[in-house]
Amino acid sequence: MPTMMLQYKAAESGVSEVLSAVEAAFAALDARKPKGLVRFSYYRKPGTAEFVGLLELEAGVENPLFGIEAARALQATVSRVAVGAAPMPVPLELVAMHDPRR
């Protein structure tokens, strides 16, 4: 299963905008329940403007986020408020995982 990570620092003035865009994107995901999406999570380092998004997809599936307007709006928001160049997702290779729920 491919996993991608997006890590960036937002301008302080853009933090609330990112949080609103994340909320809207996740509401749209809950409503649409796109096929192929295993897990999508978004994190914020407490008290900072630093964010990390983790996206896990089923093997061989095209990223369904591109087909969801609110997810595209989140991407546009991140590009606009990120400090420096717009962040690019990077692939992660799973080394080990412990998940007692599985």
C-alpha cells in the first residue's frame, strides 16, 4: 500500500485557514467515502504552524483526493500559506508497524 507524507510550515496568519480547509476536506471524505483510500490523517505540532499529512492508498489505485473539490481546496490553501515553496508529497516505505486493532 503506497503511503505519502506531506510536511510543511504554514505562515502564522494561515493556520486558521489550513484548519478550516482540513475540516472541510475531511467532511467531504466522510460524505463521499472514496474507494481506494485506506487512511488519511492530518497532524499539527501543538502550538505551532507545522503540519503533517499522511495518506495511505490501496495498491494500484489512483489518488481519489484529486476528484474531491474540498481536498483540492485544501491543497490550494497549503500551497498558498506554506512558508517557502509549496510542499510536495514524498513516498514513505513501511519498515515496521504495530497495530493491536488489526
